[in-house]
Amino acid sequence: MSFRLSDFVAKLGGELVGDDLAIRQVAALETARADELGFLANPKYRKQLADSAVGAVVLAPEASELTDKPRIVVKNPYLYFAKVSALLNPPVRPDNGVHPSAIVAPDASLADDVSIGPYVTIGAGARIGSGTVIEAGCRIGAGVEIGEGGWLYPNVVIYHGCQLGQRVTIHSGVVIGADGFGNAWDGEAWFKIPQIGRVLIGNDVEIGASTTVDRGALGDTVLEDGVRLDNQIQIAHNVHIGKHTAMAGCVGVAGSTHIGAYCTFGGSAMILGHLEIVDRVNVMAGTLVGKSVLKPGTYVGQYPVQSHEDWLANASHLRRLDAMAQRLKELERRIGRQDADQGA
Amino acid sequence: MSFRLSDFVAKLGGELVGDDLAIRQVAALETARADELGFLANPKYRKQLADSAVGAVVLAPEASELTDKPRIVVKNPYLYFAKVSALLNPPVRPDNGVHPSAIVAPDASLADDVSIGPYVTIGAGARIGSGTVIEAGCRIGAGVEIGEGGWLYPNVVIYHGCQLGQRVTIHSGVVIGADGFGNAWDGEAWFKIPQIGRVLIGNDVEIGASTTVDRGALGDTVLEDGVRLDNQIQIAHNVHIGKHTAMAGCVGVAGSTHIGAYCTFGGSAMILGHLEIVDRVNVMAGTLVGKSVLKPGTYVGQYPVQSHEDWLANASHLRRLDAMAQRLKELERRIGRQDADQGA
Amino acid sequence: MSFRLSDFVAKLGGELVGDDLAIRQVAALETARADELGFLANPKYRKQLADSAVGAVVLAPEASELTDKPRIVVKNPYLYFAKVSALLNPPVRPDNGVHPSAIVAPDASLADDVSIGPYVTIGAGARIGSGTVIEAGCRIGAGVEIGEGGWLYPNVVIYHGCQLGQRVTIHSGVVIGADGFGNAWDGEAWFKIPQIGRVLIGNDVEIGASTTVDRGALGDTVLEDGVRLDNQIQIAHNVHIGKHTAMAGCVGVAGSTHIGAYCTFGGSAMILGHLEIVDRVNVMAGTLVGKSVLKPGTYVGQYPVQSHEDWLANASHLRRLDAMAQRLKELERRIGRQDADQGA
């Protein structure tokens, strides 16, 4: 597959400056070759561009004159580059059909043009929409509904009754709809609380490898349209995540927390249970959110890294901060009295 | 399935006040309908109860007069509600039998009334107890023993030689008995230390999706009776967890740590290796435990979240806390001297 | 299988002192029996050794006289003990052959002496090297290359095009080569950036259960020779990990970070994206690394654990550290002025 720069402009817009090169692939500037297209995210990388063997480049109007290579000038070079890459790298879809080793319940309903891989199991009453791919070893529980254009990579598990919208992509090792963690103490042992809710996933959601989303205890756990979850994330029962919210790897969200739309969470952030996070909140990596966040903005709680020696010297004072604050107050009182004594 | 309130009282105790309603399901107050049973955990939610269409409610004696709906009055409404839910929502067990696609070693020993799903593999000498369910794609290693009434959801892996007690529930993606992380540095590279111990799991244990419990290096890794582990937890080799201890999602426990009974761990807590945590210790979410905890109680080490601007202003001082403490001490010395000079 | 102490010395070196005992197994001192070999890592455990029923022991020259049991004296007892354990506990390899239920693409290339388990799927053009074991339920994508002497435990997934070197061990639930987390905001929704790189894994690498290593966005994600990853780790796209670096459980590394050789990372450490960590850096458990580390050494950022009461008193001041620092400065100014006034 090969495109000319003018093909991209015809499909995606932007202004072509220079020769209408044939482009075979997208690439990073450091490794790009003469038939590849790179992009300049920031004028500060101009040196990398100057040193690059890249054939052509996507860049912003203010950077257009930093090179005399063939280039496409657009307002958002990163997004444009992503769209070019999508044109050059369409997903390689397995053939339609149901592999003879797949075990599909007699009353499950599969669209004509699905692709069901080897050793898949599909439970009673499940419904799989048009164009959906379910790769080897996936387990689809009874009554599960998966919309059109979905893609489940190998060894995904969807427990009974969960629903996925259109164009939902789920990577290997993901578990959707396992029981939430609900236990009542009976005086001697934990009594398990049945988890009778479901997981409801909207359209255009992508979920990264080995992430887990638990079913609701009573109501449902909900991921709205456009949510993006990276790998190794834990979403507990009855969490609600608003549309287009994105979470980086290893985030944990405890039960019944309601997260708004257009939020972002850095890696390993941890959100406690029964909180409300409004729309357009950004939580930075490693931050534990222990109370509701009712105002949009960026929030952090990272302990700064230091050399071991410096940390030993400094961190021990954290256990005595209150005493330090009392001593400071006392000093202010004494020096205030001295000033008064001296008529200062 | 439908019960009357008096059926619950007959089975579970409590006092019925008002009409003996037929109840179809349990529900949260916000969404409950007239044939559903809710519960009031705390009198402060009385407004929600007043606004609810719920048919009947479980509540504590001191809250009994907050409503005139039919109600069951009990000391622990949450536990009672869980038990009602368990009556109304018995697990839907797959049929007994061994699916023809399951591969069972000739010398493995299966009780008559097990349910072994498609594409399961069961290794040499394994023993599966009465009533146990093993769903599709599970891998049971050689010599594994699983007691009565167990339930393994799809795609669980149990390595060779591990033992599970009675009524153990394990959710999808869990890996029990993989090698612990043992490496000795030989001057040029890591030399792998064989992990020859096992994982021993007691009775009435539940383990959440994608949790991993490593086999011991020499001795065994042990989870005692009644332990409850949520999702995405990592239990390293030779850890010992006492009975009825519960851990929320994403907790990590490093090697050879001994944790007592009746402990609780909040999400993402991290416990370092070779420590001792006594019985009845509660570790809050996100807390790193770096030394042994020899006294029962609640322990925390959470860095508070702030707006990004506030964090930038405050967190930098953490790198200079020791200097601040020295300056404070010096000020106290100087002001003490001044007071002395003035005969104060 | 049984060895005498002199067999170990013949193969592995060291000096035998005392009787040439027959040894059946290695064991911890606490549980060891008369036909087992223990080791003394540190003279401070001499009491344990004195109380032990162990038959013989490996120890360092300076500890040789702490016991009169038969013993092997070597400079590095821990490494020696590991090597003895490897002799006594060779892995139990499944038989060679391709299980009839394995589905292998016609153009995949398998060495003669591989062991391919039940229900494995191997994609088009994949190549599996001599002696490699692939256990039940593994998914090997198209074009994947796995070198000689590899071992994939059950239910591992390797996406298309990834490469593993010689003697690579991968535990259950691991996912190699899933899409990295790349999304460009288009003003209304996230646009997925195709992830067209691969994962390249060197020789003698071991990866623990449920760890995920994402494929590169443009270039490749790389684990060099001898890397050791524990369980539940997340390695994002385009990360590069230098040779013999080891990471404990639950570590996360964000995209495009370059980590040097001979580094170690404690459990739950989190490394942000686009950073450089040089060779021989040790990051302690629970530490968030938010900037590049350009000097070898040990780095920490752990918030100390306290009792709940103490934490409540102390942690609140973290939100006012900057104000405390200003007040301290002001006090220094005032007391300086007073000293000046008094001609001190």
C-alpha cells in the first residue's frame, strides 16, 4: 500500500508544500527513511528534523519554514499524523466465519459477518453484532450483548449479562463483569454479598490488556461512550465513568465512585470509593484521591523522589510535622511578645 | 422466584413490621420498585428512603420509625440484606458433567458431581472435590487438589501441586502458583532460584479477577480460611495471610511477609517483604508499609491530594524538611538566648 | 534423585568440611530435615542454625566455625544454594510433540523438539525454536518468533510480530504486544493512534504472571538480555529496558522511557514517561520517579506509614508546607533584626 502526500491532503485536509512524494509508512524522525512520513510535534525538535532522513513531514503553520522537505501544514500535526497512520495501517481482520472448534450456544444470535476464533465459547442467549471479531479462547457469558464492529483479542472473558456498545475494542487478558468485592462481616467470617448488577459499556470504548471491570452489586457498573482505559486498571463495582474519560495504566477506582466526562488519570492513580469527580478533572500519576473533586482542574499528590540519603534525612520529619508546626507557632508567640516588650 | 417478608423472617430472623409483602428482588433505594426490598444502612439516608418507591426495607431498631413502609427490623441490616440477596440470587450453576472437549489426565480423580467446562485441561494426579465447577479454559496443573464446592471461573490457571480447600471461589484471569521472583546475582547476570514450594489455600476463600499468588521458594505460600482478595492483587512467594483477612484491589505483598488474621488492606496498599503484621491491623488505601506492625490498629501513609499549583508550592519543601527542622531548632536556640539575656 | 555434598563441590566448587552427607533436597533452616541442605545467609541467624535439624549447610568462610555440621564453605552461599537447588530440582518438561488439538498455521515453522500443548493456537509465519515449550491455551500471533529453549506457561498471549530470544520464560496470564495507549484528541473524542511497532525481547529473560508489555507505537518496545520482571508489571509502548535490569511486582513504566542496564526497581514503583534512567539505578518500592535519573545510586520517595491518629495530625500540614516555610523565613528576619537592634 502506498499513498502520495496529495492523497492525504485530499482525504484529511492540510496544505501540501513541496513535492508530492509517495509515502510507504509513518515513522519517528530518528529512524525514518526517504519514503516515510514524520511529524514535528514541537519546534524545539527542529534539530531532530534537520538530522532526519525522513522523506516528508507533518507540521504546524508556525513551524512550516523550519525545513525545506516536502511537508503537510496543519493546525494539529499529532492528530493528522495519527489519521495518516490509520490510513496506512488498517487493522488486519481475520476472515469472517465461526471456527469449527468454537462452541456457540444454540440460542445465541450471531450476525452473518462475524469472525469467531478457535476455542471460543459463547453462552446461551448471547448476541454478537455485525463485523465483530472474537479471537481465540475468549469466553462470552450467557446473555452477553456485543454491538457492531467490536474486537476482542484472545483470552478475554466477559461474564454473563454484560453489554458492550458499537466498536468496542478489548485487549487480551481483560475480565469484564467478575463479581465486585462485597463482603459483610457476620461476627465470625465474611459473608459474600451477591453481585447482581452488570457492566454496561458504551460505544467506541477501548480497554487495555489485563484490565478488570467488575459487575455492579445492585445497579450496574458503567463506562460511557469513548472511554479509554489502558492496561492493568481495576474498576470496582458500581463505578460510573463519564464519556471520553481516559485512564493510564495501573489506575484503581474503588466502588461506587462517579467520575465525570473528559477527565484524565495518570498511571497508578488511585481513587477511593463513594466519591464524586466532576467533568474535566485531571489527576496526575501516582496520586491518591481520597475525597470528592467538585471543581475542574489538575490535581496532584506525588511524593517527590530523592536520593536515599536525602530521603532518610527528610522523610523522618513527616512523622513530626505537627510538632514542628506547634514549635513554629510558639516561636511566633514568643517573638511577638519580645517585639511588644521592646515597643517594636 | 418470589418470597414474602415473613419467609425471610422465618429463615433469617428479624421482626416484621407492617404488611407481609411479596418481594421479587433486592435493590438500591434510588432505583427500587414496589416489589423490591431495600435497606437503610444509616439514618442519615432517611431522605433517600422517603423518596424511594421501594416496597419494603431492612433497617435497624433505632431507625424503625423513620418510615411506615413494611419493614424488617434487625441489628445488622447490611448483613441481613446480603443474606436476603443470597436467597433471591442463588448462583446459576452449570450442569454436572465433564465437557467432551475437556482433557483430563487418566489418573486425575474427579468427584461424580463436578462440572468441568469446555477446553479445560486437568493434569496428572489432580483431585477435584464434590460439586466443584471448573469453567472453560481453566488449566489445572499436575497434582493440584481442589476441595468440595469450589468454583473456578473461565481461564483460571493453577500451577502444579497447589492445594485449594473447600468452597474456594476463583475469578477469571487468576494465576495461582506461578514461580516466585527469586534471583541470585552471579556477578554477570541473574541466576534463577528454583521455586519448589506450593500455594496452600484454606476453606471459604474468594480471589478476585487477575490476582496472582506465587508459589513458595522453599516452603509454601499460605492463605488461611476465609481470606478475601479483590482483583489485581499480587501475593509474592512465602507470604502467609491469616484467616478472614481481606484485601481490596491492587494490593501488593512482597515475599515472606507474615500477615495476621482479621486484617484489612485498602486498595493499592503495598507491604514490603520479610515483615510481620499482627492480627487486627487495618492498613488504609495507598499506604506503603515498610516495617513490621506489631500493634493492632489503623495505619496510614497517604500523601494528600491538592490542586497542581498548591502541590507545586508545597511539595518542593519535602526535599528540604531536614533543613527546615534545623532552622527551627536554631531559631529556638536564638530566641531562648534572647529571653535569657532579657531575664525573661 | 540424590547427591552427596562432594558431588556439589565437584560441579560447583566450594570447600567441603565434615562428613560427605547424601542430600535429598534444599530447605529453609526452620523446617529442614537430616537429609536436606540449608544455607546461612548471615552470621546473625546462627541461633536458627543451632536449632535446626538440617543435615548440612552452605556458608561463608567467616561463618564456617559457627557449626560443626557437615558444610560447604563458599564466598557467596546464596548463589551456591540456588545452584544446588537447580541441580536437585530440574524443571519437569512436558513431552515433545504437538498436541492434536493445537492449531498451527500451515506456514508456521516449528523445530522438531518443541512441546506444544492442548488448545494452543499459532499464527501464520510464526517460528518456534528448538526445545521450546508452549503450554495449553497460549495464543501465538502471526509472524511471532520465539527462540530456543523458551517456556510459555498456560494462557500466555503474544500478539503478532513480536520476537523473543533464547531461553525466555513467560508465566501465565502475560500479554506481550497488545496495543500501546496512544490517543489523539480530535476536539470531540479520542482518535486511536495505530500501534505499529513490536515487542523485542532478548535472551534469558523471565516475565512473571499477568505482566503486560505493550508493542511500540512507531518503533519497538525492547527488553534486553537478562531482564527479570516479576508479576503484574505494566511496560508501556516504546519503553527500553537495559540488560539485567530487574523489577519487582506491580511496577509501572510509562511510554518511551529509557531504562539502563543493571537497575533494580522495588514493588509498585512507578516511572513516568519520556524519561531517561541511567545504568545502575536502584529505585525503592512505592517510589514515583517523575524526572530523569542521570546518576547511578539509590532513589526513594516513600511516604512513611503512621498510626491513623498521628497521620491525621501530621499530614494536614503538607497542604501548608509553603506557608510554614514563609513563616519560618519571616521569623528568621525578625529575630535577625532583634539581634541587630541589641548589637548581638
